[in-house]
Amino acid sequence: DDNDDVIGVIVGHLDLKIIHNIIQDNMIRTGYDIWLLDRNGVIIDGPDSSVILKPFPIKSIFEKAKNQEKSKEIIEKDNEKYSIILTPLHLKNS
């Protein structure tokens, strides 16, 4: 409402196993790491299950994910270069 009080809750179900299988299949097929982030830059799925539900560790990518920005950049970490492509997805109900 106008006072920022919660007046209702909507609950939904999304089978993340299906999404996980798609991501894993694409990582195997392409040889690239694929990360799924929510609109807050929090990891939903990726190659390392120990970091699920944590903020993406690269701050610049984390911030761009939060801002729904499309981005291509090369970063260097531990003396290795990584190409990062960030593509926001906007899922709509059919």
C-alpha cells in the first residue's frame, strides 16, 4: 500500500532443475562457464554450486547485473583473462 506495508504475497514455483540442466548442457557443449544471476546480481546457478545465493564475486559485473545492463568486457583475475558477456533476460508470461 502507500505506507509500504505488505498487503499480500504471491508465491510461485519454478523448477530450477530444468534451468540447471540447460546451463550444464550448454557449459559442456561450449566449454564456457555460464552463470545465471537474478536481478540483484545474486547467483542462481553456475559451475560452482557452493556460491549459489551469494553475490557475483566480480563487483563490476555484479553492479551491471543489478542495473540490467548489457555488457561485454575482458577482466583479468589470477593472471588469467576472462571474457564476460552479460545479457539480461526479461521473461514474460505467455
